[in-house]
Amino acid sequence: MLTRPCVDLNADLGESFGPYTLGNDSQVLRLITSANIACGMHAGDPRVMENTVRASRELGVSIGAHPGFPDRVGFGRRNLEATPLEVETDVLYQIGALNAFAVSNGVQLQHVKAHGALYNIAVSQTEIAAAVARAVVRFDPRLIFVAPVGSALEHAGIEAGLPVSREGFADRGYNSDSTLQSRQIPGAVISDPDNASERAHQMVKEHRVSTVDGGWLPIQVDTLCVHGDNPNAIEILRAIRLTFERDGIAIAKMADVLKAKVS
């Protein structure tokens, strides 16, 4: 049983495609506890999915599906006009695709986390959030549903009866309304390891995070994300681990963090 503060570390991985390599997944996997694996619609391909699942298994990292909009050109970060039914079926399709590689490699899916624009839209749009949650329930209601605290996505997961893991972002700037600062704004993606690790400490130990306007945002997190395509992802994760070791914060898989909350 975990008796000290604990948190999961997750990263978005498997985002390479064909001859194109994005991120340093092999090194990031050694520093996280849960991997969000792209399912082929916004990034990734069957070979990348297979290799990422296998590498995660070998390192004991839990895996989750990371479904996004069908938008390779925009890397899933462009808002698409999709109906709730389209979102639901696209998400269900992507979970099933990753699960094929999980089952064939003898591992189980732990969680589902929406990607990019789909995640951001579902944070505030109730119908889209509900569509994502329905897809997860249809596939397996035991899967952990990753969502930011207080969002439409979190409420949709709770309403659907899913176990919910509340997420914070160590390498992104927060607006005062709890949304993430647009990537189009310089500094929205935090690349300084010391800054990112201090923000991780704030969220886990102090239950708050500084905002771009100089204020403070109350926040409760079960899992922290560092984006795999952040050029300094490895340095950030190492800094977070050192900070957590210093401060007595345990790092555990998402499922174990949630179990510790109810034990």
C-alpha cells in the first residue's frame, strides 16, 4: 500500500510514421509508468503501434489508447467538425486497433486518453465528451478514463461509470480558467526542466499550479503528462523524478494510484 503522495507519469508515444521518427520513445519509456499510444488516425502506423506496445511490455510500462481526430496532416491538433456519432465510432475503432496489438503481445489496455484537439474540445463540449466516454464503455468499462479535473470530459467519465484519472500537464502553460494555453503562443510549451519539475511539484504536493497571468489554479492530479514530442522530454522527466525523490513523492502506474486513493 502506498502511504505517501503518489502520481503516475504518462507520455504520448508511438507518434512516428513510416520513415518519419518523432520523439525519443525508447528513452522516454524508461522514465514513465503509463504510455498513451497513438492509434493510427492522427499519428502512428501498425508497425509503430506494434513496436511501442512491445517496448512498453518489456519495460513494465502500462499502455493506453490515445485516439484523436483522423487528421495526419494536422497531427490531430486541428478542430474538426465531427458529430458525436463520428467521434464515438472513431474512438471505438482506434481503441480496438491498439487492443489487437496489446492482446497479441500478452498485455492489457490500462486506460484511454483523447489526443490533441479532440481532448481540448471534449474538455468543454458535453456532447463530444459523452461520445468519447460512450466509446470507452462500449469497448471495456473497466478502462481508466483520463481527463482534467472539473472538465466536461471528467464529468462524462464519471456519469458513464468509468474509473477516472485526473490529469495535469507539467510541460504546458495553464490559463486561469484551467484550459491549456494555445500552442500558437510562445512559451505555451514549457521546455525548461527545472520549471516543469517545479510545476509538477506544485500540482502533486500543493494541489495548485501557477497560471500564465501570474495567479494560482487549484488542481488535483492522479497522473502527470510530459509530451513525447517535447524536445526536452527526457530532461524534463529526469528532473521530475529527482524532484519527486527529494520530496517523498512516489511514482506508480495509473491503476495503482487510483487503488491507493480508495484503500
